[in-house]
Amino acid sequence: MHRKFLLTSAMAATLLGLAGCDQYDPLYRDGLWHPTHSNRADITLMAANPADLVRGSGVRSSDGVLDATAIQRLHDGKVKKLPQAGLSDISTKSQGDSGD
């Protein structure tokens, strides 16, 4: 009975002690930088026209035919291969390959 009381008292004291830690949390102290909406601000600074982030802008010189044919090839399973970039081919090896 006495041991159970000590254990319960120790747990309660620990919880009460931790409850006061939130006022000392460095993320919430006054006078420090807070990361509120920082990603939004960074993207807005990088955009050539920040209004495009709200409503976007289309390309007036395209009627969508090229895009539609590419999507049709994808649906038909007739996707064109990418052109060679002039770089060496990358291949995979299984663990059993000796590499010689």
C-alpha cells in the first residue's frame, strides 16, 4: 500500500513538473524568430510574378494538341523513348554479379 502511494506520488510530481516546461520552450519565447508561413514567403520571393501563385497563367501560343497527343500515346502504351543525352549508360547489378 505504501509503495503504491509513493509510486503514484512520484508520477504526479513528475507530471506537475513537466507541465510547467511549456513556458520555457525556446520555440515559443517572445522576441525570437518563429517559422510561421516561412515557406510561403520564400516561394513568393522566388516567383517572377507573385500573382501567378494565386491564379496561374496559361501559355497563349499553345492550343494543347501536342499535350493531348502525348497523353494519348501514354494511354495507348506507345510512349516515345527519351533521346540519348551523350552520357554513359547507367545499369544495375544484382548482388550475385562479380563486376568483372
